[in-house]
Amino acid sequence: MPADAFDTLCVRTGGAVVYQVMLLTGSRRLALEAVDAAFHRAWEHWPEVAVDPDLAGRVRARACE
């Protein structure tokens, strides 16, 4: 199921992505907001995102934008 795959992505990579974005921004609050928005966009475009071989990298890139 798409929702299960997305949930797995969030659980497995969310913390690391927040940490990486926090290093870039210097702010945990900004990192959390950016990563939340990036995961939200990933879910909105899940059929396209799901075939990317580097799902975490895609979310990380969006969060850094």
C-alpha cells in the first residue's frame, strides 16, 4: 500500500533528514518545518516520488530548498 511505504520512509529517514537540515539552518524549529513541508510534498506526489531510487535524498533536497 502507498500509505505504508510512505510511513516507512518517514519513520526510517525523518530523524536523519531533520538532523541534516538542522545543521544547515542552525535551527531545529526551521528544520522541522522544512522537513514537514518536504514530506507533505512527497505524499502529494507519491506515485512519482515512490519510484525514485533515493527517496530520502529527494525529501532532503526538497527540505533544503
